[in-house]
Amino acid sequence: MRFSSDAFALKDRFEAYRDLYAGGTEVIRLGAGFAAQFEARPLGELVIFERWLNNVAHERSAQRIRQDGFEHFVMQLNLSGVLVVETADGATTVKPGEIIILDTGRPYGNRCGNAHVLTFSVARYVVERAYLGGQDLHGRILGAERGALLADFMASLTRNARTLPADAVNGMVGIFSELLMITLRQDDGTASAEARGKLKLAQELIEEGLSRHDLDPAVIAAKAGISRSRLYEMFKTHGGVASYIRRRRVHRFRALLSQRRDMRSIAELAFACGFASESHASRTFREVFAMPPGQFRRRQGGPASLPTAMAVPGRDGFAPWVSSLNMRAQAVRS
């Protein structure tokens, strides 16, 4: 999919661009001189965007997050120009050569001035396969030196995606995940390899055991071969073990609710995520996403059969491509 604001009359350019993002992001004009050009392409568990943007901002608000249920990651590589990203921790300038990682399940925004940016929308499980502490990555910047190999691969993949054979896609996504893992490990110099390994194991056990109603710190510690006190210490930055499990359950619940192909009832989905009851799941969902799960599911279109091919962007822009990343994540879990 290609777009150029130059293809429209001057008075229509901004509205044409904003309409493409109606599925998940607010677009704001920043004075005169607005211009936008991009090429977008789905590639397995990735959607790749190459964009040239001037005097425009994008904002992903809490309201948008509650409405669309996106839970993938976005990685933005600034090739040139001004890219300023704002999260709850404040505004950060992403310098040319740097990569910023953003979680679409959390609010953020950016401002672009004569910027040339590569944006990779990445299925959540691909990132968590590389770094299971995915919840800690929102707003993380990978410096130009440590992230050089990953940045080079992102640029090469963007250039060659058009001619990449279909049977090579999975391999390319695998290489991307491996390079991300290597880069993040270099960036995480403060934690020992042994500590990272134990945390990764504990998080894997939680992911595998979310459907178990008896999943608790004692079970996780025993399976991981560590004491409960050490487990509590490892998850202190995550808000505690119980809080981490609750957060992963409610996000898994939201991911299931967003899948139009899943015909199970809300109660069945709640039990599949390890909640003790439908009412407990509904109460937790409302606390986190400020709406009942039934309302969220209706906004996703309700249960329906999954199309055999990924939808081509039309009036909904590229939202169907991005939505498919959630579907792919669920297919892997199943």
C-alpha cells in the first residue's frame, strides 16, 4: 500500500492521511507544511512502514487502546530528521540511527519534522520470544551503536520485502527476533545472565500456566527451582508476582475477545485465561480497560469466521493488517 499527500488537492491532503489511521491513532497537523508519504507492506508477523513525514503528530490515547484492543509492539527507527516520542515518562528525542520500542497497549505519541522513519509493527509474541520482560520495553531506546546490526537488518528487510519469496518470510522474521534478542541483551548490561535466565523461565512458566486456577507464587517458584523470596524480588519491578499474573491474564483475555474467529462465550474465555469466574474476569477487565468485556467484544465485530487471507486495506486504511497481528499471536498460543 502506497500513499502520498501530493496526490491530493492541497485542502484534502491532511484529511486523506488522517483517514488511514482512523482504526487506532489520532493524527494532528502541526502547522503549515504538512506532507506525508509512505509505503506499507505486511510480512508475516510484521507490518513494515517506510514513512517520510513533516509537521504531523500521531497520538495513541487510552481511549483508543480501550476501543481497538491492539496489543502488538511498534519499533520506530529514525533514519533522518526530527522524531520526538512522548510516553507517560515524558518526551524523548529519537536521534537518527536510534530505535524506540513502543507497546500499543500503553499510551504514546510522536511528533515528526522532515523525518524519514522505518516503523515495524510486530506481533507481541515475536517480541516476547526475544525478551520476555516485554512489559518493560515501552519507551526503550536502542542506541545507534548497540542497535546498529538490528537497524541495518530493518533497513535491508524494508528494501527487499517486495521481492522476498513467500517461503523465506518466516526465516526473516526469525532473524529479526534473534537480532532483537541480541540487541536487548547488550542493552541490559546491569542484570547477570543467570538472573535474566531465571526471570525468563519464571515468565515462561506463567505464560504456560495462565489457564491454571491454582497458579500462584509457590507453584512458580517450585517449578523454576528458586525460593519464593527470590521470586518476589525478581518481580518487584513488575509490581509483584500476583500483579504480573493478573496483568497477563487480563491482556490474554482481551486478545481472545478481539479474535472474531473464536466462538467461545465470554465465560469460557475467562476460564481459559485462569479467572475464577466470569464476574471476576469482567470486573478485572473493567478496572483495566474501563469497559465491560461484552462491550469490547461487540466493538471488535463479535465472533465470526476468519477470512482465509489477510484483508487488503480499503476505507479502514491498514488497520486490518495490524489487527491480523493479534490473530497471529493467538494462533501461536493455540
